[in-house]
Amino acid sequence: MDISASVSDRTAAGIAKTVGRLITSGELPAGERLPTVRQLAEALGVSPATVSQAWQRLLRAGLVRTDGRRGTVVRTPANLTGPTRYSRLRAEGFAGLLDLSESWPDPALLPRVESVLEQLSRDQRTSSYFDPPLLPGLEEVLRADWPFPPAVLALVDGAMDAVDRLLSGLVRPGTRVVVENPTFPPILDLLELFGAEVVALPVDDRGIEPGDLGAALREADADAVILQPRGQNPTGHSMDEPRAAELAAVLRDSTALIIEDDHSAGISVAEPVSLGHHLPERTVHIRGFSKSHGPDLRMAAVGGAEGPIMSLLRRRMLGSGWTSRLLQNVLLRLLTGQESQEQVAAARNEYAARRSALQRALTARGVTAHGRDGTNLWVGVRNEQQALVSLALNGVAVAPGSAFMATRLPGDFLRVACAPLDQHDVDGVAETIAEAAHATRRR
């Protein structure tokens, strides 16, 4: 096949995307040998370095492989038929253990919905297919509390549904996406499924460092940057306004879409911060309500740049259409009711107390535990596998840190969910975790 005839964008990114599309469509089947770097460079009239960069993107996306004398060969595109990172967070056999592997809210700390449902059941409510997909009253409440003036607001079925829909409209094989490292495993699973080239940048207690982001963008521009601005899962960092301004300055000359997953908004102790305050035309901010108001509400708000959100809405109208207006009414009353607001505030304080108590107890035992916000701690251990086994033998289950890593980090880690803890469990759990953290694999 003459690949050069299909290439219109002769940059490295353009060549990689074209070849990636040919591979995923089957026009370039598995086992097909690609032209050499020099052959394709001559056919396209570009430098060999440009084609070499394109081939490197395809290698990182898992779409091609090097095969000795055969050169670069098409491989089967990445898929999720095997175990995913997300499935590794909760392995089989956890029954009977204190399960600190899942970062779910404590049901006892969620606002009560009984009175809201009873009140709604007395209201006569009918909906039309042509009613606004977002209740006007709910949109007004959301806009008043958004971290920047959004061009468009929408509701979808949870924060990861929003991320999925945004990425599916943007990412193609070879698309370059910057992520935090470590980050939430389903984000990495999605990017692998789409065949993206993942650029993993380390984080400190305020998020990605501007210098690292600048260096990555100087190497090649990104198509998207995915951030968790508050209560980052798994490290618990939260971005502040000075860091947001620094990152926005680095991204100002980029074309990347900025996707912010603010999944812990209601229970985060940090103030809301967004790069949309600086780059509103390129930022999409997602606010989840699962941890603060209940996973079964299945709702997240999406607001910001018009283009990607309108594209999301057009595709959604061909499928699910809209999020249940009955559930929207439930959320609206929970967001505006005094009792439910007090319940969410109490949950926020309780989660912070549980996280801080376990962190202090671990620090006192010589264990490094990161987590300024949210419901998790990122705990350093000598050996991940040995620590997991030690904890399981002592009746505690946690999540392996490697599941959160796009690329390996120095050292081993565990993610410990603090929401299931009450104050009386802390010292015993800390002692068990500390013993596991200091354990080393015996020869």
C-alpha cells in the first residue's frame, strides 16, 4: 500500500495519525511491513527525522513493533480484552478483609434523599423529548458556582463518562495526550484503548510541574492535557491558583484541549481552581457528584469550551439523549437544600479528619504517606507485592500503586482509601500498613 498517498499532514503527528487510522481500519493489517524511514521520507518530501518521530509515536501507542531485519511491522492494536489497570484495584478474594482498596464514599456520610424523593413523588412531572437536556434551575445553580464562566454547560452520567465522551471525540491512534503520573487507572485504560501516545509527567503536592510540561511541549505539542485539580486520585494533591497560572502560561501557545476532572468537588477542602480562568476557550471542567452526593445519582456536570462540549452533546443526542430529569431534580434540591448542604459539609470534614489521622499515624511509624485532600493516601513501601501480601495476611486490602502509573516511578507505592475508616480503626490499621511498608521480599 502506498502510505504516502494518504498523508495530507506531513508533520510527525500528522503522519502518525494517518498511519494509525490505516492500521485501526484494517487497511494496514497486522504483520504488514511499513516502508523504511528513508523511503517514506523521500516519498513525502520530508526529513527522515520527521518520519522517525512518527514511527516512535506509533511504537509508544502499541500499533507497530520493530522486527529485526523486517523493519517496522504492524501489530494488533492495543485492546482491553485482558486485565485492565482498573480491574487490578480490587482483586478477587477480598471478602472478609478491611477493604481500603476502593475509593468509594462512606454511605453513612452521603446526604439523605428520602425527603427529597417523597416531595418529588407528589409533584406531577412530565418531560418531552424536546425539553432542555439540562434543567434551567440546575444550570443556574451550577453556573453560579463554576470556577470560570463556561460557554456551555451539560450533564452526563458521571465524571468518567465525561472523560470518555470527550476523549472519544478527540483521540485517534497517535494522538499525544499529557497525563499526571500517577493518575486514575481508567484514564490510562481509555487512552490505551484509543491508541493514544501517553506523555506521563510526574507530580508534586500541587500537580504537574510547569517546567516538566514546558519540556514535553517543546518536544512536540499535545492534543490534550488531562488534570485532576483537587483531591487527585491517587496522590491527594490539589492545585492552587499560582500553579494553575503557571501551567496556563506554558500552555498558552499550545493547541491542546485541557480536560479537568474535579471528581471530588463537594468533599474537597481546597478551593476550586481551574486553568479555564486563564484559557476558557480551551478548557473543559468536569465536576462529579458521586463522592459528595451518591454514586447512584450517576451525574457529573461538564462546562467550558463550546466546541468539544457541543460535539459531545450532538453525539449524545443520538444515544442516551439526556440525563434523567427526575435525577436532575433530586440533585438540584440536594445542592440548594440547607440540610443536605450541612450533611455534605460534615462529610467533607469527616473525610479530612480520617485521612489526616491515618497520615499522622503512618508518619509517626516512619512511613511516607502523601495526601493533602480527597479520600486517599499514596503510601511509599519497600516492595509493592510483598506489602500487598503482608496486608492481606493481616486482614487489610489496598490498591497496588503500579496500577496508577503510566510509566514506572522511583520506588513502590500503595493507594490506601481512607473513607471506610472511622477514628477508632486508625492506630491498628496504621500499625498493619507500617509493618507491610517496611517488609522486604525474602530470598
